[in-house]
Amino acid sequence: MTTAAFRIHPTPIGEALIVVSDTGLVSLDVLDGPHDDALASVSIALHAVPEEDAAATALVAHQLDEYFAGIRTGFDVPLDWRLVDGFVRAALQAVCDIPYGETASYAEIAIAAGSPGAHRAVGSACARTPMSIIVPAHRVVRADGSIGEYGGHPERKRFLLDLEDQVARARIEGDAVDE
């Protein structure tokens, strides 16, 4: 039986439900309301009820804090992919290859995931990712460069893209000054 732990963690874009298993991060969901429904959905999918445990989720919370502070540009928490499979998993794993501060189109991710015509399926995969932010679906944009809806919260996507752009620019400018 899988053991799982959770915590509710504040972020600049809302409270996040973090769920980890023995294997790694299972779910990171920026909540729209109380966490009960989101936690129930994850519990059903895992066939286990996560216990609240700040220590078990500390690595993910710490790395999120560093990301939002502009310190961290990549995550190295182990991921537990059990809630996704098939093309959705392939697409989300391809999304993980988009460099910090950059974007890729849904079509580019479809190609990287091995199904060149599946750009709409990439959109669905990004909308349903169980591991928001750490699997950077916010870096996937429309072919015309517009950002899309991001699960009905384009303001969250804009915030994340702007954060990464500002941090990336500051690092480039800092490198130029050092030369």
C-alpha cells in the first residue's frame, strides 16, 4: 500500500496542495477553494488517504519557495508519475525539458512527445497535469505566442512566465556586468 503525505503551502498565486508518496511528488495543485475536494480526488486516485505531514513535504515546499523567490530555476524533487500514463505522460515529460524562462508551443511538445499531430492533446495534458509548476505546463503556449487559459487562470500563467522572464533577464544582465 502506498503511503502518502500532504500539506497546504502558500504561494504568490494561491494556496498549493502538495501530495507526496514514498516515490516522490504525486500532486501539486494550486487551489481554487478549500483543499478538501482536491485532496479527496488525489486520495481516490492513489487508493490511499494522505496524512498531513510537513516534514514529508518539506523538500517540495522549500524548492517552491526558492522558485518564487527567484533563486531556483529548476526542480530536483523526485516525481511519482503514477497518476498519468500514455501520451499524457509523454507530453508532460517533454514539457519538463522546456528550459527555465523559455516557452514552447503545443505543437513543439507534440513533436517532442512522439505524436506530431497531437497539439490539442498536449493542451489537454497540460490542463490536467497533476504536478503544476514543477512540471512547467505554464511554459507551453499557443503557436501565435499567446499564453492560453492555464486551467481557467491565465493570470497565474502570466505571473509564472513574468517571474521566469525577470529572473532570466536579471541573470543575463548580471553575467554581462561580471564580464
